[in-house]
Amino acid sequence: MYEDLSPQDAAKYAAGKAAVERYAKDGARLGLGSGTTSGWFVRALGERVAEGLDIVGVPTSNSTRDLALSLNIKLIDLNDLSEPLDVTIDGPDEVDKDGDMIKGGGACLLWERLVAEASRKMVCIADNSKLVDHLGNFPLPIEVIPYGWKATRRSIAALLKDLGYEDKEIIQRHKNGEPVITDSGNFILDVKLDKITDKALLDTNLNWLAGVVENGLFTGIASEIIMASPDGSFEII
Ligand code: 5RP
């Protein structure tokens, strides 16, 4: 249906379409991820909805909400769920073979984790460029509340030093010269750790710090990876 896609977009579309075929059954309640890969998933879902598929979705960002609504996908509020979603489908910035991920390149990490944790299952969809041996080359996003954010940054730096990550620069994310503000009104700090060796420990300890709302290291959350190639083939990991 989509012509002239770049090789990477063709792979993202293949991953999204495979997720629709596996999980978008009539009556399904789905978490809808954010970012470009999830955008292809939502478009593939919209194609099936236009053919009569009956599903409801919970979006993980305002941008996914807008895309889903433009495709006539029915949405519900996370607060209106009386039981977990069936599955959340979302893309990573990096993913390893355990299914652990760095997320938040699009600043949607907080809602992404909330929706994933409100689901029975989380499936990671990715083009094969996202698979890495070790997480950490992609800067880890950390969402912090604006109040006292520089003090929070010092706490993060101290924690990282304690965990053996020396001299890592923690940078406040900007776009067009302005601080990025998340859908929940917070700031994003990015820190490139190069090689994360203690994933669960780092994930847990970051979220213990006052001022940290969420971090983009998603450990033990995805139970399946749909990894696609530009030729449209995919494998389930
Ligand atoms: C947004 C995210 C995205 O899912 C992640 O950045 C991947 O994006 P893309 O599919 O565009 O590479 O976590 O916060």
C-alpha cells in the first residue's frame, strides 16, 4: 500500500503489520506505542479498522492519540480500564536479545511505561538496526520534574558515579532552542552511558531518586520482539 518507503521505513512497516496480524483480533484492547515504528503499526491497524476490525486502543502519547483518531481507531482512557490491556505494541531506540530496551527518544517514555505496565503483555516492534549486543550507545532519557531539576541532575550524577559510570555528561534535551516538555509537563535529561551492564539495578535505582519521574531503560517489560528487515521479512525473538 505504501510505495517508495526508505529501507528502514519498509522494515518498520513490516514489523508493525506483523504485530497487527498477530495481535489485532476483534475485541482486542491494545496499547498503542509512540515513535515512527509505532506510527507504522498504528497505520497498519487503521487499515484493518477501515475494513471493519473492532478494537480499542490506549495511546502512549498525544501524537499517537492524534494519529489514531485520524484513522478512526477507537480510543479509551487508561483510567477507564477495569482490567489490563491485552497487549501493548511499541518500538525501542535500542533493544537487546533479552528484550530490554532503551526508550524515550521521542520523550514519551512515561506514558509508554504506564501503558505497558497496564497490559498483560508488551511486544517490541523494531527494524533490525535497533538490535544491539549491549544497551547504552543511545543516550538514556530520564524524565524529571521541572522543580529543582538541576538538583535532580546532581543526584543522578552521584548515582551513576556510585554505579561505576564515571564522567558522563547529563544533558537537558532541547528542541528548536527550547527545553523539551513532555506530555506530562516534565523535562528530559539524556545521558550516554556507552555500555550498560547492570540494567535492572540502574533502572530501579534511577526511579528511586526524588525528582525522577521515569527513565527510558525498560527492563523485564517486553516478552517478545518482532524484528523486521527492509525486504519485509521478520523474526520473532
Ligand atoms: C518515544 C519512544 C519511541 O518508541 C522510540 O524513540 C523509538 O522511536 P522510533 O520508532 O521513531 O525509532 O520511546 O518516546
